[in-house]
Amino acid sequence: MQTFDLIVIGAGSGLNVSSAAADKGMKVAVVEKGPMGGTCLNRGCILSKIIIHSADVAETIKKSKLFGINSKINSIDFEKITSRASNIVDKDAKEIEEGIKEDKNTTLFKVEAKFVAERTLQAGKEIIKGEKIVIAAGTRPTIPNIDGLKNVDFITSDEALRLRKQPKSMTILGGGYIAAELAHFYGALGTKINIIQRGNFLVPNEDEEISKKFTEIFRKKYKVLTGFQATEVKKNGKKFIVTAQNSKSNKRLVSDVILVATGRTPNTDILDVQKGNVETDEKGFVKTNQYLETTAKNTWALGDIVGKFLFKHSANLEAQYAYYNTIGGKKIKVDYSAMPHAIFSSPQIAGVGLREQDLKAKNIDYAAGRYDYINSGMGLALQDEEGFVKIFADRKTRKILGCHILGTHASTLIHEVIVAMKNNLSADAISNSVHVHPALSEVVQRAVLNIEW
């Protein structure tokens, strides 16, 4: 049995901890079947954003007539789009692996592992034990229990990001972040999109007004069935047939591909974490306290497998605290304040802080401000007629409670609010700051100026 000062399970954000420990001279093991870089690089945010940019370009060309430019798309080299993205991330993953192997203080176990006892793992043929353990093994796509689904060759986001041939039609099961982004990618490039969503709106975790508007916009582009449940999947030749139903009717959707995007499942079952005395919640996510400590001695967890936030930037934040709390000589509670998110669909969505439905549920005395993109100089130039910003502040203290944006560059615009919230500034910090005119950031300032105190 090999022993280590620290074992990190997962080569995504967990590498931030393992590399810091190795730099301090600790004997470190990294357990990752591969590829290196985690979900974000290989099956998520980086890979998806590279291919989604092609969809953004295609959509810009389609809208060019609005701006006096008559253009058209002559052809789509789909294989080039996805191959380019795959080549970029695969190269990065390989370089990360080479860097791990070259580190004299780090041993890479490129295998799947399972706990066999507290802080003890079966890693391939090896038994390894760590003085300290960090679990950062992420999640995988959830596969729903739908009649016939497991008998057909459906795809998940893992495969959807790397297809070499563009399908003419696609049925997406699910209406969350992943579904929204991949519907935009394939739809903007010409694939006919069907979406089946159990809830009444797409992206249901957003502010209600954002969800409703986003659903309305997507209905104009794609066939969107909200309030429907997929009940059966069949294959007839090369075509997939999905039966969806609600309380009133049944629908049959025929397509070339079925994409399952119904959520994420933590990899705790694969790791058999219970044998390591690591408790999980009812959904299988690792239970942690404010210091990222699990129920097992000298065992911490971070990232998607914890389920607090399923974002790469939150995993990176947790990795900083995991470092402090495991080997940094400090014990610090994780500060999740002003945790933002974004959906890189079309339109983009971004948010930070409380949603309006949260404020109402908590009976918080809040004041709201709103501003439409089209009423600003740059919004008019971009012809963004549907984008808007809404922001909430405490009526007494004027501190920002939340902000939610739908529209062009929402993922960038939200950062002004994030900085203000993280530094506990009032909404006045935004309204009193001089904004470049006519930059799009004016829509955020004007939303603040519209707050009805």
C-alpha cells in the first residue's frame, strides 16, 4: 500500500489544491481516469463556448439585414467547428497530464477509484492511503427513467459537444442551462430543434420574468413543449420517436437525434464514498460543512460533487478554501456571497443574488429597478428589442440584493454588479459612477437609476 500526504480525487478544480500541495513539498497523489482538466475543459464550459461562438457568428450573419448588410451562409462545415474545439481542449488536457507526470512530488493514478476504507482507495490494482483526502470528482449526466430510452442510442452533452456530423433534427429532453445552450448551438446552425420540458418554463431556476421571456423567445425559434413529460422513446429505422404527454394531450416528436439534458448526477456512487465514512444527501451529493469538511476525518470535498453550485467558478473558489483548510494552516469558512452565473444561449442570461420570487418568499422589503436595452444608445444600435436588466436593493440600506439580465453580453454586464455586491457597496455606487456613453453598460446604471425607492 502506498501512502501520501494528500490524495486529490478528480483533475478539474482539484488540481488547484494538488499543485499547491506539491509546491509545498508534500507527497501528493492525483486520481483521475482522464482526461485531465475535468468536466469544464473536456465536457463542459470551455468546449461548449468554443463551439457556441460559431453559432453566435451564424446568428449575426442571419440578422445582418437589420443593419443594411445583405449576407447569407453558403454552407456549414460542422465537422470543422466541433473538431477545432475538440483539438483545442484535448491539447490542453494532454499538456495538463504531462505537467502532472513531470512533477516530482505528484503521482498520477489514471484509473477509476473506489473507497475501501476511511482515506483509503482502491485505485486500479493499487491500494493507496492519504493523510488527507480532497474529493473533487464531479458529476455526470442524469439519465431519466423513460420507457425505451435505454434501448436506443441517445446522446448527452458529453457526445453533443463532439459530434462530427450535424443532425437535421434534434429532440432535447430537458429545459435547463445545458439544454438552452445546446439548442442555441445546433439551432443557429440549422438543426430543427424540439424541446420537451416538464416545467412551465425553460431555465426555471432563473428569475421568473427572465424564465418567461426566455421561453417566449425560444418558442419563436424552436418547437418548445412546456408542461410535458417524455413518456416513451422508440426508434424506427434511423429516426427517433418521442412520445410526450401532459394532462390534456399526447405529442409525437420525430428527429434524427435525442439529446438527454435532464440534470447532473454526482459521482459519489462510483467512488463508493460511504465506505470512506463520507455521508451524502438524498440526491447523492457529498455533505460538507462551511469549511468543506465531510463527515470523514481529514476528508474534504469541493466542486460539483458537493452540489452547492454547479459552476466552474464556484469550484475554483472552493478550491482556494480547500487549500486554506487542508494545507494552508488556516481554517476559513467559504464565502459564497455574490456568486454569479451565466447561460451562453441566445439571448444570454446572467444573474447574481436573490431572484424576485426569493425576495417575495422571504418577505424582504426590497425596491426594484428595470431598464430595457432598446432604450439605450447601444441597445438601439444592436437592435436588441427584448433584452432587459432588473435589479433589487434593500429599501433601507440601499444594498444590492440581486440582479438579473437577459440580452446581449449579459454574461459580461453582470460583473459590475458582482463587484459592488462582493464589496458590500450600495446601489448608489453604480448609479453615481460615470459610465461610457453609449456603452451597453449604461443599461445597468439606468436600471439602478430606475429603482423605485
